[in-house]
Amino acid sequence: MVFVQGGNFLMGARSAESGREEYPKHEKTVESFFMDKTEVTNAQFMEFVRATGYVTTAEQNIDWAELKKQLPPDTPKPPDSVLIPGSLVFKKTTVAVNLNDYSQWWQWKIGASWRHPEGPGSDISNRMNHPVVHVSWYDAQAYAKWAGKRLPTEAEWEWAASSGSSDVVYPWGSESPSEAIDKANFWQGFFPYENKVEDGFSGTSPVKSFPPNKLGCFDMAGNVWEWTSSVFTPEGYGRPIVEDAPSSPRVVDAVDERVVRGGSFLCNDSYCSGYRVSRRMGSSMDSGHSHTGFRCVKDLP
């Protein structure tokens, strides 16, 4: 872990790409803490599973009674053949698609989990130093507790990612992504159908493959999104959850979504620019994806 000196900073929107969820920009104070140098790896997560017998959300049987609580009323029960453990896996398209339709590049794959990132037939035997993926917020919480740590708040995450600065746009500074392909693992080209792989990786990369930020933390931009302990509010900091415009209806229960930070190997300016230090996104606590992981923090003694 690295020591992160606490302090005050302006949290929130730092560039023209900033979305409404990054406003209002506001002053924030964080206390000193320790943070993992890297995202939790497959090797580290395997040690946890072997020690505890833990079963991740993606590996658990699906409870229809619980699942239907998250769906519109009167949603018909699907066949039992599809109510089988699995997770969402990225599916590269062959042509340009509507970037507002996430279903174009996400595929529910039965059998996908942290052990089998692309589904049955895939494994992590040659990816032990890659970040663990397909972990829900609950899984990340369980690992953190076992390790004697906790998940960071999003304020702690942003403070550490920016190395204690209120000015930088990215963990590596203010150099644009097009000029920083050697700084992080993200999508170069046209998402989601053409990846030029200029950074050398089409999927996750081993931790420490790119330079650390000034604090000594690796992969604070790209590679995988990272869970935090903070509740996500799509309308912005401190604002109530409301329904979006009729053209894109969305009603979110604040307690069901947590903030993820840092972007992933799928991020591109045309889609999410998730590698910005102020970029925040929400994900349901029971969700696991092939581009989501986490790192932990620890309070001072």
C-alpha cells in the first residue's frame, strides 16, 4: 500500500467532457489513509476464496423472487434454463452502433465469473497478475473485510487518483488520451467495433504495466473500473434521485447503486472518457462485468 496524505481539494468536474453527475464542483476534505498500489489481482482474490470458501455473486444461483424486485411489475418469469449463474461479458461489434444502447456490446454469458472471465472454456491460469473481474460490490466488500481493509470513498479515490491536485484531468496529468497511449490501458480507435490496441492490450493488462501516478498508485486510469463505498446519484452530488426524460426513462434507488471510478480497457472519449479523475459512474451492487474490479484502502492506526 502507499500512504496518502489527507487534505482539501475541489471535487468534481474538471473538463469539458464532464457530465451532470460530476456537478456541482465542491470543496472536500479527506483524512490521511493507505491505498493499495494496484487493483486486487486474481492471485490475491484466489487466496481469499481458498481461505474462506467464498462464492461470488456471479457464481450463485439466481433467486427469481429477489430478481423480479428489480424489474418492472408483471415481468414474466423466464425459463429456468436461463436462471443460471453468469455475468456480463464484453462483445465487440463488427460495425458502428448506437452508443446509447449498451446491449449492443454486452452479452449475458452463463458460466462467466472471476474464474472464467469470458465464460466456460476461459480461465485465469495465465492472468494471475491481472485485476480480478466479475466481482460485485458485495464481493469487493467481503474481500476488503477479510483483508482488514475497506473500499475507498469516491472522495478518497479522486484525491488519490489526482495525487492531491485539484487541477489535473487524468491520473497522469493533463496530456490528452490521444497523446498518452503509454500511460494507461484504454480503447484506442472506434468503440466498440475497432480497437487499434496501440497500448498493447485488447483486454485487461497485468497490474503495473503502465507508470504509476505521483503517489505511486498504478492503473488509476483504465484497466478496470473500481468499486467505491459511495452511493451514486445520477443527478449530481447531493441531489435527489429523479426520473430522467421520457426518451430515456430511468428510476434509480440510491441504495442500489454504488460509484465506480477510473474507467477500463473499454473507455474511449467517444463513449465514456472514464479515465478522467472526476468521472463517476453508478453500478448496481449485485452487478459484475468483465471490466469491473476494485482496490482497497486502510485507515491509519
